Amino acid sequence: MKKFKIIFLALISISFATSCDGDFEELNKDPNNPVAIPADLVLGYAQRQFSNATYGMQRGGDMGACWAQLWSKVQYNDEARYVPRRGVIDAIWNNIYTLTVSEATAMYDLAEADGNTNLQGVALVMQAIGYQTLTDLYGPIPYTEAVNGAILKPAYDSEEVVYDGVIDLLTRASSLLANGTGTITASSDLYYGGDASKWLKLANSLKFRALMRISGTKNVSSELSALLSGGQMFSSNADSAELVYLSVAPDANPIWETVVDGNRPEYKIGLALVDILEGLGDPRLEAYASPNASGDIVGKPAGFGNQTPLPNEELGYTYANISGLGDFYLQPELPAVIMSYSQLSFLMAEAANEGFISGGIPAAKNYYYQGITANFSWNGLDAASYIAQENLNFASQSDGRNKIATQEWISLFSQGFEAWTEWRRTNIPALLPAAEGAESSIPSRLYYPTLEASLNKENYDSAASGLGGDLLTSSLFWQ
């Protein structure tokens, strides 16, 4: 009997072991931690993280809109006086590299394995957005050796090399999207809901912007003209690349999350913007700014807060007296704009005015008025009466240059980093450095992240030396 029990138990054990072995892999799969994911599931995360990295108030607000003097501050004014927090600068670099560029690179590889050329094109566009933003903010950056786990100390590439790479990424993306196969899951695409035709327009519009940014360093006329004749660029506000936020934190617009939900009303309207809009009789002022305690719209000049404490009753730089941001820009669902039809129109106007594309001043004026009209519409306004004013018209290249750049600066009100970047390129309108600023001129770049000087010292030293030092005021090659 004992012998029978042993044999019986052995047979049960063999049967159990055999059946377990057959389903072992299935039993040990964690459905909450897959080893592989569909390529398009990466997209929304990369999009949202990029917008948060640039729209955050301690980022694109303090070091973008304030440095472009569209906004000002009546307290906690260090960044506006050119004393940025190094930890915030570190986070911008880290987040764009790891949460946008790296994610988009992984998405490209996954899409390539799936044979989804539309998603490959989308991934290249996201890489281009990330890399161009990084080089515009910092200067020379790792590009050819970036996001490669086998390279722990990537070399820094010159800005020219990075821009060539960005333009190539967008060119390849355009080709893939023009003849694309495969779908883009609508719920995963926070810009266009899976519409590949709009991604094609974005790729080409971004390429036009990148070419215009370096137009002072090389002849880009043929490439700009080719994009224009190709016709696959933004043609209305419906084509603009925007990420729409939700109504509650942590998925609301970072402006609302900081100013309203976080009760940080020190962010105010800039005096330079108020003066220019009032001089033009521009109704966007009432969308951009809220009335002060007396019912007036009052801006504050950049700076103060070192020798002159803020808030300051004597000068009138107080919470009650200086106008805050307008209600339209304090909506939790306000979109984060990646690139707008309005901006493309102003860049086309500039290109025509400078003779980079055909049409001369007549074409430049058409694009210019097109840009103003598009921005008015985005703000819920009608531009008809405004653009009929003679003081907006121009008949010379120099006058056109000033008026086109000024209107673009106005239109970039909520896009802090992009507003500062375009101002750094054109130096229009004329702005004075912040009063009591730590630098004698408006910053031209961000510092490199603090850890680069120790973890990647040789490459960091080489890049900083090429800039003339890792300084806020070191010039970039397109300035």
C-alpha cells in the first residue's frame, strides 16, 4: 500500500509539473507591466511632458515670458532679474531629453518594427521639436551621440550640426507622412487625434520655422521656396499644433495650475506690452490683461526687487495696482501651443519682406495681415477694424521688418520660451534690460545643467569654451 501511494504521488507530481511548464510563460506575465508596448501609446506621454517642460510657470513663464517682457512679476522676482534657479534649468534639459526625445526615439523603433510609417514620421517630428528646443535654449548640445545607452559621456554637437539634424528629421518625417501607412490611434495623439495629414503640415511648418531661425547664418531661400510651393503647411488655425489640457490638476494648463489653483498671483502683465498695445489701439490688451483694483490696465517694467523691494507701494508695483493675466489665459483648458498658423504667417511675411521667397512687400503684407487675423481669431476677436488702421501698414523693408516682428512678439503672449527665442533672433521690439538685474543685458541662453560639469566634464568644457563661457549672456550662432 505504501508503495502504491508513492507511485501515485509521483504521477501527480509529474502531471502537475508538465502542465505548469506548458503555461509557465503565460502565468508569469504581469499585465500591468508589459515587456513591449504599442508604439502609439508612447506618443501622448511625450507630447504632454514636452508641453509641461515648456509651459511651466517657473520655466517658460519666469525665463521666457518675463525675459521677453510680455509678463512681469511683483514679488519673487529673482528669475525676472536674471537669477534663475539652477534646479529648474536642470529639469528642462532632463525632461526634454528623457521624456520627449528618448520617448520619441523609442516610438520610432517600435513603429519601424510594426511597419507603421505614419508613426515613424510622427516620432521624427517629436524628436525634432525636442532637439530644436534644447539647442535654442542652451546652444551646443549632445545630438549625434544623444539618448544612446552605450554612450555615457556624449559629445556636444555645434548648433549648426544640430540644426542640420533637425531639418533632416523634419524632411524625413514629411516624406514618411506624405506616403504613410499605418494608423495613429486618435486617443493617443494629443495634438491631432490621429490625423496624419495634419502631422505632415506640422512637419513642413516646423521646417519653415527652423530655416527662418538660421536664415541669418546661411542662404535658405531655395528650401523656403520649395516648402511654399509644396503647399503642405498650415493653412488655418485648425492646423495649429496644440495640446488641450483638462479642467483639473494635474492635467490642467500649468499657467492655471500655478496662478489660480496654486494661488500665485505675482505673475503680472509687462509694461512694454501694455505700452505697445495701447499705442496701436490693440483690443488684445483686454484679453491679455485683467483690470487692476481701480479698473485700469497697468503694466510693470521688468526687474526691481534687489535694491528696491517688491511689492512696492511708492512705485505702485503692487498686487492691487499692476494688472494680472487676463481671464482667457487663466483657463485650465487653455491649449499649449507648439506652433501656430499665426506664427507661420508672420515668418512667411518676414521671408517675403527679406526676399527669401517671392512676392516682395505686397506678399509680405498679405502674410502679415493673415497672421494678425489668425491671432485675433484665436483670442476670440475680430481683426477687421484693427488691420484697417494705417499705422499698421508698411511700404518699406525696414518698416516691414519692425512691424512684422512686433506683431509676432505680441502673438506669442502665452508661449514664453518661443517669444523669448524669437525676440533673441530679431531684437524687436526694442527692450531695456531688467532694472536691478544680475546681468547688464537680457539673457541669450540658459546655463548648462549643473551635473554636466562633473559627469561629462570634457565635453561640457569644450562646449562652454566654444560659447565663450557657460554664461546667460553668451551668444548663440543664429543671434
